[in-house]
Amino acid sequence: MNNLYLNIIGFVACAAVIIHSGTKLSYYGDKISNLTGMGKAWVGLILMASITSLPELITGISSVAIVKAPNLAAGDIFGSCVFNLLILSVLDARIKQPLFSTVKSSHIVAAIFGIILLTVAGMAIYLSHEIPSVLWISSFSFLLFGVYLVAVWGIFKYEQTSIIASSPVIIIPSPIQSVNLKKVIGRYALHALIVIGVALFLPYFGGHIASQTRLGNSFFGTLFLAAVTSLPELVVCLAALRIGALDMAVGNLLGSNVFNIFILGIDDVFYKEGSLFEAISPAHLLSVFITIIMTAVVGLGLLFKPKKKQIWFLSFDTFIILVLYLALIIYLFVKK
């Protein structure tokens, strides 16, 4: 029991540090976007998403390389994707106007690439015994790597095209702006290292807290571990909301999902027992399918941009996301 209390204290302490540094991370990320002229959607995808998704990366590698629990790694990845989309509902509930009507439609590009990567991951699990591997690495992992690189390049080009179209005048940064940019990048890097370092301990404390419940790896990874490792995304997005950087928040969440599926390929490289996708339970296909539907709902919301909220404090699209998340968790709990 004493160990349980210590784990709870450790978890709360880590969460408090992440809340502080996550707030600063969002603030300086917004400054970098303004000083460099890069779009907030791309900053959210690259700078924010890659930093806030590192807990999933470290957790996944340790799960497959040390613990030898591929279902725990898969549950963390797919559960984090679902949880990230749930955060969109949280953001929508905290503003007056529908979320997708207040952000740029360019986020559709990240949503589409997310669906493509999820589809490839689902095919990798479903066809795992029929597709040849290179050494122990599944051929689908190389496809995931390629699609991710195309996604980063495509979103960057699309964002730059949008910026040029809306602001054709090229602004040359002054020496003062250059100095400020160096300071901002330095402070961003400092808080990024803090978030990374502290977030690495979250799975340890969270795993020990939940282990006494004797939940299965698939359910535990999808619900508890995913929620724990997605805490940086939640904190950064709420901080972005407070400073009015909604585009960065949405870009962070959709970009994190793109990066998470990329992590699944990295996990396959570190899983030396064979193809990771052969070891993953087909039960995770439901999580993949639900995440694809939720991402498609996000794309429709960005395309049609609802004018008002229809259901309590949520718009219809974010309400569907909430319902799908709860349905998935309930199903996994019953089938655990």
C-alpha cells in the first residue's frame, strides 16, 4: 500500500511539472511560428507532435525490447491515437464556437495522412502472416516510414502555399528578430527537454498504479497507459487554448497521431523476436477501425465547419468522437 501511495505522489509530481513546462512549450512554439513565418499547423505537427509523442516512443521501445509485450506497445499507440482525438472534444467543450469552424481547413491534410497510416497499420496486422519480412522487420514498417516522410513534406508544402497565398509580401527578419528567435528556440528546447525527461517516468508510475487491477495488456495499454503517455498532448493543447493558438493545438493532436503510427514501425525494428505485427493481437484492429472513423469525422468537421453547437456544449462532430471513444473503451473492458 505504501508503494501505491509513493507511485501516486510520483505521478502527480510528474504531471505538475509537465503542466508547467507544457504551458511554456506551447507559448514558445507559438512565438517560433510567428518569428519564422512557419504555419501553426506545421509547427504543431513537427515541433509539438514529435516532442509530446516521445513518451509513446520510449514506452513502445521498452515494451517490445525489454518487457517483450507487443500488445502493450500496440495498445499504447492505438489508445493514444484515440485519446488524442478525444482531446478535440475537450477543446470544443471549452470554447463558445465549434472547434472546427475556428481553425484552418489545412488540417485536413494531416487527417488524411493519419487515415492512410492507420490503414497501413491495420493491413499490417491483418496480413501479418502473408507479407514477407526483411530480416525480422515487416515490409509494412518500411511503408509506414515512407508514408510518414511524405506526410511531413506534404503538410509543410501545403502550409507554405497557404501562407504565401494569404500573405504574398515577403518579410525579411531584422537582427533584433533573429536574436529573439534564438532566445525563444533556446527556451523552447529547455522546456522540451523537461517534458521529455519527466514524461519518461509517467508510464512507470502509471503502470505500477494500475497493475494491482490485473487488467489485460490490450485494455491497460489502450486506456491507462495511453492516457498517461498522452498527458503532454493534453497539457500543451490546453495551454495553446489559453493563448488562442487553436491551430497549433489541432495540429499537435493530428500530428501526434501521424507520429504515433510512425512509432509503431520503430517498435517493429526493436522487436527482435520477429515481425511485431505477427505478435500483435487482431483485437487491436477494432481500435484501428474506430480511430479511422474518428479521424474521418474530424475531416468532415474541418470541411463543413459547423456554425453552432447542437448537443449541449459540443458540436455534432466532436460528440460523435466522444461516443466512439466511450464505446471502444466499454467494449475492450467487457472483452478484456
